[in-house]
Amino acid sequence: MLWLVLSLLSVLIWVVLVFFHGRFWQAGPILAPARPDGAAWPAVCIVVPARDEAESVRACVASLLGQDYPGPLRLILVDDNSTDGTGALARAVPDPLGRLTVITGQERPAGWSGKLWAVAQGVAEARRQVPDEEGFVFLTDADIQHDPLHLATLVAKAQADGLDQVSEMVELNCQSVAEQMLVPAFVFFFALLYPFARVNDPRSRVAGAAGGSILIRRGALARIGGIESLRGALIDDCTLAVRVKRSGGRLYLGHSRLARSIRPYPHPRDIWRMVARTAYVQLRYSPVLLAGTVLGMVLVWIAPMLFALSGHGATRLLGVLAWGASMASFLPTLRRFRLSPAWAPLLPLVAVFYTAATIGSAIDHHRGRGVVWKSRAYTDPTGAGDGVPGGR
């Protein structure tokens, strides 16, 4: 009887997710490239925090300097105490128009996460170079390569729809077996947490962003108190989106075909570290929320497969329905990554991986070990890290 009740609950959950959860499973919005015209285009300052990005920084900087953007453009890269020559490599990129500034990051004050301190220094330099509070700041990472029309496309969207923030999830690497199995599900679960349709609806309280590509109006950033108001956040992109939306700003979140990550994740452990870095932060360091999340992952993703394969009668039928719903909802994401639908039945196993990474994140936190990322260890709820050697 218990298994029948649980299988029925799984089906009911999937009915709610498919029909009443912001159409999270759909392909998601994608902006068409905007062709610059003779109209007046606002000034944009691009800020790139970079720490030990020697393998990708040249391609990133070259793509940003090569933007087909007719308005005033500045590019500020903050070398966040790199040990691999990231700053020197960035300075060596040809810059015939003199738009690039590379600054060496200062020591991180207490209470700041490393990335946000680098971003804050970049934004301060942007204010120094372009004091006018009109225009935009474009926040992007040093491992992303941009099509020449990317920036103009983002600005055109913001201007046309009166948006305060335009963010896109860039294309992620999906070459290795680990990436093909785990990366599409990462995007899928992100859309489940932050349904794009609800983020883009000003009537909804849901707010989200993808940190690799965020265009924000300078006025909106000032309205929320600047980067300083986020100083300790580990999930800085979504925290920024929440602040902007709560202040009355309008958001856009979509997928990009004009920007792509060039950071590979060749092994499952690489993706594990990426997930574990912020999984328990997302749950506000709460054992209660962790238990609820694990239970939800089991009911939504894992139990349906078990009921379908080992159940009997109505329990098996309900398990097949719930498992089928999960596979069908995953197909648009697989198509976006140009992968075979044959990956869909493996989604419950992928859910086991992400559930285990979330539990591992909580265990690391409660054992005081934290998660090491870019030579910094994050253990405390302020998100500032504990100052491991080499990490500031």
C-alpha cells in the first residue's frame, strides 16, 4: 500500500511540474542576433573577474574586444591575484582602440567573496572611466568566448523591453562522456529551480540569472546599493537578480547561442566540485531543507524508475507514467545540446549523482572542510571563505 501511495504521489508531482511550474521543461527563450544600426547606443563597461584563467583568458578578451558594438565600450579585466600569468596574457591581446584596462586586484577584505571583490573593483574602475550613471555594465567570466554580436543583442533586448537586467545561460561544453551525461541535466535542473518564464514575468517573485552573462543597467545596480550589497554571496548571480527584482526592476533570463564556455569538465569529479561548491549554500545551510531536497529528488526522479522496473500492478503503471513524464520533459534540453534521446532514461542515475553531490556539500560544511574553488575554501555562511594559502 505504501508503494502505491508513493507512486501516486510521484505522478501528482509530475502533473504539477509539467502543467503548473512555469513550463520549465520547454526549450527556453533564445535571443535572435541584433544587427547594430545608426541609432544611439548607450555606453557599456565590461567587467571580467579573472583568477588563474591562463588557458582561456586570451580567447575571452579577444572576443570581447572584437564586439560589433557601435556605442562607447570599455573592457576592464581584474586579475584576481592569479599565479599563472593571467594578467600578462590579457594585456598581450591586441587592442588597437585602447579599450582594455587590466588591473591587479587588491587584497580581499573580510566579509567579501573573492569573485565579488574582483567585480567590485572592476565596477569602481568603470565608474572612474565613465562617470555617467547612464548605460550598462556587462558582467562576464574569463572562460567565455563571445560572438561579435553578443553584446549588441543583449543591449537591444534591454532597450526594446525596458529591462534592468538581461542574463543568458551560455552554451556549455558537452564533449566528454561525463559532460554529455551530466551537463544537460545541470541546465535542466537549473531551469526547474528558476523557471525562465517566471523569472521573466514581472508579476512573479521568482528571480534568477546565469553569472557568465549578465547585462545590468548602472542605475539598477546603484539602486540596490551596488556590488557592495552582495559582498558575501556565493550564488552571486541569482542574489543579484533577487535584489534587482525586489527593487522593482525587470529581468530577462534565456539561453544564448552567441556565447559559449570554453572551460571543459572532462571528469565527473570536475562537475561534482562545481555542484558541491554552492549546493548547500542554496539550501541556506539548513539540514531540514537538505532532508526535504533529498526526499524530493527521490520522489521526483529516482522512485519512478524503481517502481517501473520492480513494482507490480498499479504501482508499476504509475511508476511508468512518472518516469515517462521525466524523460519527456528532458527531451527539449537534450535537443538543445544535440544529444540522442537515449540519454533520457538515465536521468534518475544523474539525479543520484546530483543528490550525492548535495549531501557531500553539506557534509563538507558541517565537518568544517568547505569546498575549495580557485584556491579558496568556502566554509562559513557569509561566503567569504577562510583564507586558505594562496587564496585571497
